[in-house]
Amino acid sequence: MPPFAPSERVILLGAGATLGSIFPPGFTPECRPPLNADFFTQLQRITSKHQKLIRQVMSDVVGLFGSNFSLTLEEYFTQLEFLAEAVELTPAKGGAFSTSDLRTKRERLMGALAAVLEMSTDVAVRKGGGCELHERLVGELEAKDTVITFNYDCVLDHALRRHGAGKWGTRYGYTIPTEYTIENEDAWDADPPASASTKSIHLLKMHGSLNWQVSDSEQHIKMKRRLHRTNGILSSPSSRPFGTSGRWINIYSELSGGTPSARSGTRDISRLSDSPSRRLISASSRSSVLRLPSQT
């Protein structure tokens, strides 16, 4: 069990939280942060780099489902997993697909996801500064508040690193198990970092994160300083990035219902609106409401 001491304030962030990001004026990303349904549209908007990878991924999809395919990102990933497992269980040889081919397609898809997130969010943070809304959210959060997100991107992570002095630290914030060693831990620490779990905001990234690189031994995690494809593709704590298996995911499952303190910490959850037009980030708990001041 990782070090984790939640309060009763919990925020749940979906893809709309990243899609609605407000970056400083003067910078226009090549593509928007992807939703599940428009991932392939956003991928094809990238023109400055990753062209070989993009061509390969689009060729993979068209080869499997035809030029008029209608698939979401998660549907495609699920189909690749299903096909790979089916081929592996089929005794006959010489079929249209091999397990290794399908696994390679999956790895390319993960690389493409990393590329879209790089071009839509990471480049914006590095060149234009952080998201105004996420920075305001971090300013309102307190130690032991918990953010649960299903997003891979690091827009909130950047805001915590830059504006979470004294209340955010890599190990305690991500609730990394104590038996793990962490490489480049300070790359995502605030200055100064939180000194204990009870003094840190908690960020639970249920599907994995673009800045995590987990070793095969599952006892070491590298915090990536640069998130783009050349430093490694998207890493997840689970062997199935869109699934719910894997050591970390199981730990998160325990936290959501395994102990009295965890149950009380997740009693009330308010979802951040998926509509990008919403400009207030709020979270409600049993007895209080956390709300950012409205913009004038």
C-alpha cells in the first residue's frame, strides 16, 4: 500500500479538463488535446514532426478496418488487444496477423498518443507557459486533497510542480509505493516539495502518465524530464494502458474501497464538466465546496 492519507475533498478530471486548457496568448498548438472520439483527427493535424510514426499508425488502422473506419482511440486499442490474444490462442499458423505484428501496432499507437499529447500540451507548457485554469486550481488545493484523473497528459503535473510549493512532491503526490526507487524524482517536485503524505496534494492517474517510465521489474520508475517520443513512448503502470489491471491500478482500487479512511476520502466526487466552454473548476465535498473565483 502506498503512503496515502486523503481528505474528504476529491476532484475527478476527465478529458475536458485538458481540452479546456487556457494557455498564454501568442502560442497556437498544431492540434488540440485529444478526446477519445477525435484522436485520429488530432493526430493527422501534426505536420512539424512525427510524420513517419503518424503514417504508420494511419496505415495500421486503414489496413485493419478500411479507409472509412469509425473508431475511437480506446476502441482501436481494445481491438488490437483482442486480436493479439485471439491470434496467440489460435493453434493454426500462417494467418493474416501475427501476435508480434499486432503488439507492434499497439506500441505505435502508444507512441502516437504521446506525440499528440506532446504537440497539444507539452509544447504549449514549455513554450507558452502553463494553463491558467490548472494553476488556479492548484492555488485552491490544500494538502491531502485528492485529484483523480484518467488523462495521460501532464498539464496538471506542470502546474503542481510550478505552483505547489510545500504541498506537492513526486513520491507522496503520485502515492508511489515505498518499495519503488524513483529516478529523477526532483524533476517533478515542487520547490520545496511536500515533506510527507499528510502534507501533499494527491494526484492519482488511473490510466498511467506521459512522464512515467516503469521498468520491467516493477520496482523502479523513471520520471521523464522531457515527454516527447524520442525519450520513450507513453508508459503506464499497467501492461494494458486502457485497462484496469496491473499493480498500481490494483493499489488504486484498494484506495477507493479497501479501507475506512479511503472510503471516507472518496465519499463525494464532483466531475469537472467535459464541456470546454466551462471556465470554472469546482469540486464539492460533503460539507464544503471548493470553487475558483469567476473571471471578470
